[in-house]
Amino acid sequence: GESVGLHLPTLSVQEGDNSIINCAYSNSASDYFIWYKQESGKGPQFIIDIRSNMDKRQGQRVTVLLNKTVKHLSLQIAATQPGDSAVYFCAEMDGNKLVFGAGTILRVKS
Amino acid sequence: DSGVTQTPKHLITATGQRVTLRCSPRSGDLSVYWYQQSLDQGLQFLIQYYNGEERAKGNILERFSAQQFPDLHSELNLSSLELGDSALYFCASTMENTDTQYFGPGTRLTVL
């Protein structure tokens, strides 16, 4: 759900449009990245992951892009649906633990 | 449904008290991770167990402790609770030799 204390950025998109959610990571040595979706009252749900030896990976309606030069990760959602409304987190692997970004709220307008 | 289960779903208690949160990993997963999600700190890693042994430690307070049992379920113990401990507590699990962590539904702890 929303995290008012962190003042999460919000992306509002029209149903059917494509969404792009961006994330900057901090550790240039990180070699594994994950995107999670969190709906209100639920735990983070795995969406897609990518290793640092790749710059693009596609799933069903989702694509993750990795730019190691500028330490940037993005999640593209094609044909966004109302059920995609949630908070989206990127995470980077630091040793054994995941370090999460603050999250982005995605609102889908019907 | 990730296959990770957590109980209880909600917990309301008073300052100074002690609580235990329980997590059962996905079948076959040996690693369990605990995370805290609060409004001001976001999702923070607390601790990891692998096959009963502590593997990694994050920003876990000394008042908090965890363990993983022979059946691989894990418990997170929170003691001398403070108002600021109110948060969502998640556990996640992974298979051996994989990095993808699958999260449970969480326990919402409210300290009054």
C-alpha cells in the first residue's frame, strides 16, 4: 500500500497505456535485481528479475531494462490494467540480502 | 499465493511486551529472511537463516531475535516492544542456489 511517510512518487496512467517505472540503485557491484509488486494489505509479489550480465529481460506484459553505466533500472508494463495498481519496488542483491528502493505508486485510471 | 505462510496476520500489543511471529517457508526452501516494513523506513532486511543457522544480519535491534527450527519454520521474537516497532513484518524464502525471494503475506504488528 501507500507509504505516506516516504512520500512515494506516483505514476498515473490510463488503462491500456504502457507504464514505465524507474529506479536508481546504489551499488555498482550489485549483480542481481528484482522488481516486486505490493498490493494493499499483501506481501511483495515477485514480478521479474535480471542479472547484471543482461540489459533486458522480458516476461508476460513486463520488461525490465538495466543500465549499469548509470545504475538505472526500469520496469515497463504493457497495456496497463486496473489490476496493475499497486506499489512497485525495485531491489538489488547485496550479499545475501535484498536492498529495496522506496517504491513507486502506480495508479491506473479506467 | 507465494507458498510462504505467516501467522498471525495481525497482532496488537502494549509497550514493553514480547511477541513471536511465525513463518513457514515454501516447501523445499532452506533459507528464510525477515524484513520490516514501516512508513518511515520502507522495507528493511533484518536477518537470514539457512537450514537452521544464522547466515546474515541486517538492521536488527538487540531486542529482536530469530531462530529457524529443524522443520525449517522460523520465528521472530520481538521483546521490550516500543511504539516505533509498529510495522509490517515479512518473511521470505528461497530455494538453494537461487536468489529469488518469495514473500509471505506479513504480520501487522501494532504496539499501543
